[in-house]
Amino acid sequence: MTRAARPWLWPLVPAYRLALALREFQLRAGLKPVRRLRRPVVSVGNLSAGGAGKTPLVIVLAKALTAHGVQVDVLSRGYGRRSTPPLLVDPCGTSEQFGDEPLVIAHEAQVPVFVAAERYEAGLLAEGASQQVGVHLLDDGFQHRQLHRDVDILLLSSEDLSDHLLPAGNLREQLHAAERASVIAIPEDEPEVADWLKSRGWKGQVWRVRRRMDLPQVDGPVIAFCGIARPHQFFQGLESGGAHVAAQFAFPDHHSYTPRDLERVTSAAQKAGAAALLTTGKDRVRLGALAESFPASLPLRAVELRVEIEDEAAAIDWLMRTIGATA
């Protein structure tokens, strides 16, 4: 096992583990009711706090199902939004209204996205908005168990296998929670995850996924910045893609940017003679109008993370059969 991310918080881990056990008891005893929507629900989630590629996978599934003639919408918590009622995401809106991930999904997938703290409420709004039979995709839903789901897709990485429970580590649940999944999606370049599943007798679906970053062409050094759960993945991806990163800035996950933050980044870029600034698609959304404040000589470019499912046709065929969807 690796060293915990926050070892000084080890004394709090037993309390967190106890809270998980209590919640599990309440769910199994029916003390926390599990509600159902009229349409099938397909959840995409993970065991750790952020950074697993859930949003790109939701986008891939939404596009693939839509291409097969299935009516799709997405239900999301809308983390970080300041509004509280269930809402249909306006792609021209702001992250303060809807959250950054719902806006990215709405832009990329071109399907309706509904946000609410209780995803059941988002689902009711979605089903009231359209009478067509389809499927709800539940973004970051593995722990949101008070909404019934027909398929649970869990992203699992080698980092998860060596991680620890919150708050000392990043795991929201212990590894044995993976047994609840219908599908486990694993990185194609991490064979140790497949070996781990095999050693535990996993008999369910395994999807191998490939993560790639679409890097813009920039002649010269760049300054990279982001506010995501695993910034090292972003910075490593840039360097692996051939970008000359002169400096990098990691802000907290879902960070709300200020002019002062951008002054720091711009100052570093000017000192390094950078040709551009690179950030993630989610960060570009969170910047809002601030994204237009950079000088023309220092353009801001968004780097998109893409996820590809190995043998996507077979995976989508299985998914459609499982939820009873027809083209």
C-alpha cells in the first residue's frame, strides 16, 4: 500500500468507516428509501474523490446511445453551483448556475442535462419535460444509492487499488464496494487492475477504456494550470503529448478563479516567454468571462480529455440489451 495523501488525518478514518457502515445498514434495512424513476437509469461513478474520467465516459455513452436512436438525458448533482432548485442546464449558462461538469456535458454530448442535489428530483424534472421513453445517465452516481439504477458502471484504476479511505486518502468507499457494479471500466494500459479483478473472481462486464488528451498545436513554451482532483495527470499528459510546459499551477478541485489567480499565471507566462496558456475544458468553463481577459499575444487553449471504449459496439449493444432499449 502507498503512503496516504493526508497521513495526519488517519485518526479520523475509523469515524468515516463507521459512517459508511451505518449508511449501509440504513440502506439495507430500508431506513433510507431507494426511489425509482420511470425510465432506466445507468450510473457512471468511481470509488475515489474525483479525477477518474467519469464525465468523458458519460459523454461517450450519451453520444453512442443517441447515435442508436435512444433518447438520452443526464442527471447530475451540479457540484459547486450556487443555485438550489432542480434545473435544466442552459449550455450558454455559467458554472455558478449549473456546475462545471454539467455544462461540459451539455456542450459536448448535446443532450439535455438536469441538475439537482437529489438526482431523483432531477429525474422527475427530466421525465416531466419529455414523454419519450429513453434512459437517464447518472453522472458520478456510484455513491448516490437512494436512486435506483439499472446498470452501475464503475471506473477503477491502479491508483484506487493502492489508495486509502477518506479523509487520509481519496477513497470514498473500500475496494469491496466494487462488487455492487454491473460493469467495471479499467484503463487499457493498467493490466494490474485486470489482474486484481481476476484474483477476486470478478465475473461481470469489464470495459477497457483509453484516455487521451487533444492537445492544440502551440509553437513555443506554454503555462499549464488547472483546478481538478488529480492535476498531476493533466500535467503529465501535456508533457507526454510533447508540450513544452515552462510552469504549472495546480488550484483546488472545482476552484472558482479570481483576477488575482490569473495575474499570477499571466505573470509567469510573460517571464517564461510562453506562447499560450493551457487548461482543461472544465476549467475553461469555470473561468467564464475571465477567459476573455487574456491578451491576444497569450491565447488560452482548452485541452479536452477524451475516453474511448475498446470494442465500443459490443459494449453499447450489451448496455442497450440490459436496459431494454431499442434503436
